[in-house]
Amino acid sequence: MDNRQHPFDMPPGTDVAWCPGCGNYMLLKAVKGALEELGIDRKNLVMVSGIGQAAKAPQYLNVNMFNGLHGRALPAALGIRLSNRELVVVVESGDGDMYGEGGNHLLHAVRRNYDVTVIVHDNMVYGLTKGQASPTTQRCMKTTVQVNGVTLEPFNPLAVALALDAPFVARAYAGNVEQTRSVIKEAISFRGFALVDVFQPCVVFNRLNTYQWFKENTCPMPEGHDRSDRMAAMKLATAPGKFPLGVFYRNEKRELYEDLTGISEKPLYQQEQPGEEAFNAMLEAFR
Amino acid sequence: MVFEGAAGQGVQTITAALLPILKNSGYQVFSCTEYMSRIRGGSNTTEIRITEKKRRAYVRHIDLLFALSPHAFEHLKERIDDNTLIFVEKERFGDHWDDRCIDTPLTTFAVEAGGQVYSNTVAAGVVLGILGVTLDRFDDYLRGQFAGKGAEVVENNIKAATLGYDFGRRLPAARSLTIPAPAFEDGTGRLLMDGTSALGIGAIAAGCNFISSYPMSPGTGLLTFLAERANAFGIVVDQAEDEIAAVNAGLGASYAGARAVVTTSGGGFDLMQEGISLAGMIETPIVVHIGQRPGPATGLPTRMEQGDLNLALYAGHGEFARAIFAPGTLEETIETMQRAFVLAQRFQIPVIVLTDQYLIDAVSTIGEEDVKRLPVVPSIVRTDENYRRYAFTDEGLSPRGVPGYGDGTVRVDSDEHDESGLITESFEMRRKMVEKRFKRLKPLGDAALPPSVIGRHDVAEILVICWGSTRGVLEEALDIIDDNRFAGIHFSQLFPLNPATGAMLENMRLIVIENNAQGQFADLLARETGLSISRRILKATGEPFSVEEVVEYLKEEIHG
């Protein structure tokens, strides 16, 4: 018997590989809520992910799924999107997957600006490989590899995205399901590349950035922040102190890669083989 | 005849103009190119052969040399002898002057016609004069080529061509050569193309509609070929940030229902290997073209080698099915490219097409009737609500749905997964999935192209085996040897091997000829058939085998 509560739920009894108390659960709830509120047809939604605990998120949503290689969610998402513009493409990834292994793809996805929403579960640590530093691990945190504490400054995903004029840049905290849902909802409805970095505690391997820590170290977006002002967003993204939550930047003017490259409205799977006439016309050039 | 010049001097402009004119005048032509990895300078050559019989092989000996750069003599000293006629400008090549040289005032004529820029046109005119091919076609070509640059440029070009042509006509008979007569009264019915174009035509014939690649010589040509025709055929073209992105975008596209190809060379393919493994796991079709060049590492970027068979064969971690093709002629290139798509989709596997710089750049002719189009078998199904991407079937192949088409959801996972595509760690499910992924090996093997025979297999005692681009040189060498004890065997599919292969090679002396240092195909053949390979003829200098070289090797077989 099917006891699903709403269309994105997996069948009851689906095994979930996350630890009890993991921030991923709240993030999953927020994603489901956003999808439901947007009224997205799950048959036209593809969730794409790489590898890691965060990248398992699509496993727990009853949607189309491309769970590919570590760090390579974005290229796969690009291929999917360019082959069928009717699909809504959402990437779920972790800080290691997206900012470490897949860093180059992130840069070039922002440059292209195709319509994709990238939700990064940012728990500032490697979970699945058991607690090594991630690109966003805070300085001085000791791990089994960084035995004297992390010596490098953490990667600043929002500043990097803003530097490349990513047209939608936001940050949320999974502990605040309400706001996370609302930001993700806005990101998915945004036409173009949308990055949502979501703080999320890892209850097993990150003893530093706990629920309490995130509560104390995040703050609401300053009042009156102009979301269309990239420099103001950059200032907020690089300012020391507490991390503001919400939408940093929206740029409605950037053109979509799909439009710039003239990708057909018709999905490629519907495309016929080239006809005799077009094929023979091509051969003419070789006479 | 060989045209030599520094990069940027326009050797390719000359040969690109001459080849269609010679072809349309009915000559059997073949051309191949060797060049240095630099943008300007150096010494590059293009060889054009005019033959009685159709040939597709590089010959070492040069009958006519047109030298534009002072490096020609040093670069080509092994290829010229007392019988070579060398067309050079005396004032520029004084040091090397001897009685093989014919002072050819390319610059003087060019300046007379309007400027030094017309030297190439003069050179092409000289060739046509020597051959006695009328200038009409060349004039038409020049009008077409330079129409956009104004009447003066067209007129100057025609004048340059005429000056060169008259010079060529006036050469004393004693110094001219016997040139094979045209094989056809009119060659305009035949098509002239290089290997890259054949790959592209094959891809388009197969309905390829997605290419994502990162440029790397000599694989880039397929990317530019499809990009030029993207609008005409609705092909999505994406220049990827790296080869890892290229293959993963290709797989994403294929998952969404595109017929995807990626092109690269060995070094780029190294980066794609994890993606090849992913294709195996998620059972998603992908065609990968590897234009081989000599490695390891950057190697000789613009040269040829057949050194990446083992790479293609073993690429990607884990165990999964794949197929590897290596065409040797234009006909085979067009056909195997289509077969690559057909097999990739039918068996839901990665398929690799191996070519090399020599095959890619070599220009040859093909009859229009030999451009075969294979029937396309629809491979995508409409999903229903209960669709499961990896549903178990007798043959191990599950109907392939795509997202957005039907009522189901399509879930693919690089983790081991169950029938619905969800992650699993059940050993029982793993066992079944491994079995599922390998069930296709049998039908995949049965569908493999058999090797083709060059000569008479029934009376032969010695089989000379080749694969990929070495076909042309072996065909010609066997013709020259003209000895029925020899027959050639060419493989255009390298893996899996056709099941009849072993029986075909039994009880014969087997010689494998390949352009690499170890004999990678010989190893594969020995392993797959259990037969022993008597001799390996190998070359890994970065050059193709020449006809003369292979004839020498075969003569050793006769004379010991």
C-alpha cells in the first residue's frame, strides 16, 4: 500500500543512509517543501548529484535522478539541460563535491549561465571519508589529516560566484527550514545559474560547527540590502564576523546559455535522423 | 609529389586547391600530411599521389618536390634521390643547388601577377602545367575562392596561375615524368575528403546530435566538423572546460536522450576514464573518438601512432562491457562511426573509435554509392508509472527511458543499484547486477565485425594482420609483392573480436604490423585466440609506415 504523503516522498521503508540528527534531513525537508510549493511536475524534474553524503539526497526524492561521479554533477546537469530544455534541473552536492573535486566545473557553469539550481550542503567537513578537512573547513580545526589544525583559509563560494557574476547567489542554514525552503524556492524559479550554499551541521565529524555554532554565527540579511548590487553582495560575502543568511544577489539581465547557443526548444530525444536531402546536401561540399 | 613549406607558408592552401581539381579531372588521388607542432616556421609537408589504381598509403620516395622553405633538404633528405625533381627558387636555395633542381621563379611570377602573396597560386599552376590539366577548373576555383576579395584579387590569382602553368608546360620533356593517366573521364561524381570528414559524416548519418569536447590534436577535427554543421542538423555543441566535463556532459546528454559523442586524443581520454567507467555502470550509451598521437604524456602532438589500444581496452576502473572500432578507409570510417552509435545504443555501453593523425588528415576519394547509411533502430521507450531503469530481462538489457518522456521516473546511479536505480549494498543485488551487465557480452561479440581479407585467404600461408590506418599501406605492399603466399587481414573492430576470428587465423604464419612499440594488438589477438604471433612489425617513430618499408619487411619473409 502506498502511504506517501506527497509526490516527492519515496515509498515508506526506504533506507536512508544519513546519521541520526544530520542536517541533511532538514535540508531534504526544505527541498521537498520548495518543490511542492512550486508545483513542479516530478516527471519533468531531474535531480543531479555527485558523490558524498549530500549527493545521496536525490535518492530520497521520488524524481528523475542522475547520481554520477564525485565532483561531476555540473557537467552532467549541463548535458541534460542542453538536451532537453523542458526539464527542471537541480543539483545537490556537498562542499567537497562542489568546491573541491568539482571546482573547475563550478567556475565554468557560472560562466555559461545555463538554467540550473545548485544546492550545496555545506557542512565544512568531509563526512563520507570520515572527517578530513573540506575546502570550507574553518581554520585551526584538527582532523585526522590536518593534525595540527587546518592552516588554510576556507574557500568562499559566494565570493567566487559573485566574482563571476553568478546571477543568483544565496546562503541558507538548514536549521532554519522555513528560510531554506523559501530561498531554494526562489532559486529554482530563477531562470539561470543559481547557487544556494546551505550551512548544515555534521553531527559526527564536525564538533566545531554545531547547531549551536551556526545559530550563533549566522545573522539575518542586513535590512535594506540591495540584491541587485553585486559589490554590496560581495562586501557582505567577504565581511568578517557573522554569516548573513538569505539572497545576496539577483541579476535578471544575464542571458541564458541555452539562448545564446540557440539550443532548440525541442528535446533531442524527439529529434529525427537527418533526412536524405539534408544528408546529400552535406555531401555536395566534397565533390 | 610533395609540397614542403614552413607553417604559415600556405602548403595546405596549394594542396587544398589542387586535390579537388585533380580529382574532378579524373585522377586517382591520395594525400597525406605531416606537420610540426608549431604555428609558424619549421618544415611541413603534404604528399599528393596520382596513381593508376586507387591507393591510400604513404610512400617515402618523392618524385616531384616543391620546396618553399630552406629546411626542405634537411627534413626530406631520406626521401629524395637522384630521380627526384626539385622545384625551388634558385636565389633562395643556392646552397643546395644541384642538377636535380629546377629553378622555379615562384616569387618572380607572383610579384609579376601582383605580389608575393600569389606564390602559392603560381606553384599550383606549375603542377597543373606539368600534368597538362587544363586551367579552367583552377580558374573557376580561384573565382569562387576569392570572389569576396574583389575582381582585382581574382584577376591577379588567375594571372599567377597562368604564369605558373605556362612554366610547367614548357619544362623540357627529358625532365618530366611519366604520370598515370586519369582513371576516370570525369571525377566529379566522386567525393574527396579526409578522415575527419568521414568521421563527421558517419556521426551525422547516425543521428548524432550532441558533442561536448575539449580541443586536442588530432581529435579536434570532429568537433569543428560537427560545429560547422550544428545549425543544419540541430547538433548541440559544447566546448567543455576539460575532458572530464566533456565526457560527463556527454553522459548527461545521453541520459536525457541525446545521441552523444565526445572526441579527444589519448591524453584527454586519460582524463575521461572515470566517465567511461560511469557509462558502464549506468548503462548509458556514449561514443568516444580517440585520435591517437604518440605518447606518453604530450609526446609528439602532431604525429601518428597506434599506441592507445591498451588504453581504450582497459580504460576505467571496474569491469564492464565495451566495444572498440578502428577503421582503415573512408568507407570504413563512415560505417564504423555509425556502428559505434548503433552498438552504444543497442547494448547501452561506451563505444570507442580509434583513429590516428595519419588517418584523420589523409585525403582520399570515395564513390557516393559507398557512403553507406545504416538503418537506425529506435532505442528509447516511453516510460510507464512503474518504470524501472534497470529491470532484469533475459538478455540483461533494460528498456531505456529518458526523463520527461512518459509517466515514470528514470534513475541512474554510479553506486551499485537495484532495478529502480537506487543505491544498494545487497550482495545478492550486486551479484545480479554484475551478471546483468555482462549478459550482453555474448550478443555484443556475435555482432562484432569480422576482419576483412586483403588478397586470397584460401591459398595464403602467411597472414599479415593490421588494424586501423595501416590498411592502405599493407594493401599496396601486398600488391607490389604479388605473391599468393601472402594475404592481409584487417581489423576495423578490435574488441570484442568476432567469434570466427580464431578459425580464420589458424594454421598460418601470423605477422602483425602496427604503429606502436610493443605490438598491443598482437598481444590482444594472441590472448583472445590462443594463437601465437610469429612476427611483429612495429614502428613508433611518429611516422606512418611507408609502402617501401612494408615491402622490404615482406621481402624478408620470402628471402629470409
